[in-house]
Amino acid sequence: MKLYVGNLAYSVTDRELHDIFAARVGVEKAEVVIDRSTGRSKGFGFVELTVAEDADAAIEEFDGKEVSGRELRVQVAKPKKNGNGGRLY
């Protein structure tokens, strides 16, 4: 199960995101999304849980939790839409 984690402080790293969630649930992978052109965090990321059934507990535990001065927004990740990535041609 993959969770979307929004409103991350720009200083949060993949490792920190992993450790935040690993304190409560099994984490397979955690990744902060980085802007390709600037190399800086976009302020959100994704956490893949080891056990899908832990998703509700993780959302309950971390949605609204303050980390680095910001309240996290946590929800089940939606599938990526196909298309042009929002680019206009």
C-alpha cells in the first residue's frame, strides 16, 4: 500500500520520512519528490508500507501530526494519471 504524504518541510529527506513512519508501521520504501529543474523537494512524498493493512493506522497516527513545524497530510495515494504530465503544448 502506498501513502501520499503532503505538507512536508522542504528539509525532510527520504531517510527522515522513512524513520517517521517506521516508528509506527513497517516501511518498504519512502521517497520525497524532488523537482528535476531545481533539485529541491516539492514538499510531498510517498511511503510504501510493508503491510497494506497498516494504512489506516498510519493515516490515523500521522495525518495532522506536526513534523519540522508543519502538519502532515497523509492519505492513500491515488494512481498516477496517464497523459502529458500537466504540460501544455
